[in-house]
Amino acid sequence: MIRYALYFAPDGAWWQQGSRWLGRDATNSQLLPQPTIAGLDSSLQRELSSDARRYGFHATLKAPFQLADGRTEVELRLALQKFCSLQTHIQIPVPQVQWMGKFLALRPTGDQAALNDFAFACVSHFDDFRAPMSQAELARRQKMPLSARQNELLLEWGYPYTAEEFRFHMTLTDRLDAGPIADSLHAAAIQHFSQSEALVIDGITLFMEPEAGADFELLARFPFG
């Protein structure tokens, strides 16, 4: 079953840098050589980013969803175009590589109020396009250790990490156990993204998962203004 997702995915140098780190360009599904990390076997490196690579370089705005009955991709594209025409750019000072639990991610620093408000606007504005979760999907989500508030958000919006629980991030690895390998990946990620400039949120990107477990594909970017 097809799923869609509303992501922020930067263009230009940021996209190339992030895609190369993950080892795949989601615009064309081309596999890319990942940066060499001293002392880390390349096959293990790919294994430790396999899930992140499947989703592509992005920050989640509205998590993957199936279209509601009667809704079409064409309607979703038109709604995105209209919504984005009314938005203004949000600038993030150079994001930093940080730990989020057991995985590495690029995270903003400083005041994130405008960014958080925008993300929740995406969640709520496009919720009419989202089909209700199946019982199997709900059960899968609820196997995670969720707080009472996160469970409320899951039931209302189909995703537990939105509203005040939202944390803007661009995932760089799968879950890692503490140790030398995790330390090496952390240091390498800092080095890889060290020359990056400010990140500008200037549009929404529509991604698609053509079937369960398939790689997500970048369908279109919808610029602001």
C-alpha cells in the first residue's frame, strides 16, 4: 500500500552532503559511496545506516500516511502548492550533530518556536488527507515506550512526536550501541557536516513509499512564496 510523507529535504549542497552520508539519493534512488571512516568497515557502515537510508535525507513534518478514502495524490499536490505559497522562510543557524537517544541526527540550536509552529501547522492542515491508522499500525506504534501525552497525540494525529513533543531532526544513523563504533560515527559525522552553512526551511518535499518496506522516493519539492 502506498504511503506519502511531508518532509523538509534541502536542495543543493545540503542535499548532496546528506545523501552522500546516508549512501542514497532519494531523487533517483541512486546508491552513493559513503564517506570513508577510519577503522570502520564499509559494509558495517552501510548496515548501521540502512533504515535511515531507506527514508532518505530529511526532517519529518508529517509522518508517513496512507491517503484517506476519496483523496488523491493530485489533490495533495495542489494543497501543498497552495499551503506553501503562503509560507515564509525559516532560517536555522548551522545545525549540529547530536545524539537523539541512541541515534545521531542533525539538530538546530537556539530558539525553535517558529520551526515548531510550522511543523504542527503541516500536521494539522493536511490531516484530512490521512487515512485512519489500522489496528495493526496502532498496535505497532504502541509497542514503543510512549508517555500518556504521546499516546494521545498518536491517536489524534497518527504520530506521537508532534505538537510539543516535536523535535526537528535529520536522522543520520540507525540505533547505535555505546562504544568505539558509535564514537567513530559521531566524530565522522561532525567532520562531514563541519563546512555546512545555515539551513533554510524554504519548502515542503513530498515523498512516497511505493509499497511496504520499499525505499522512500522524493516526488516533488514545493517552495515557499
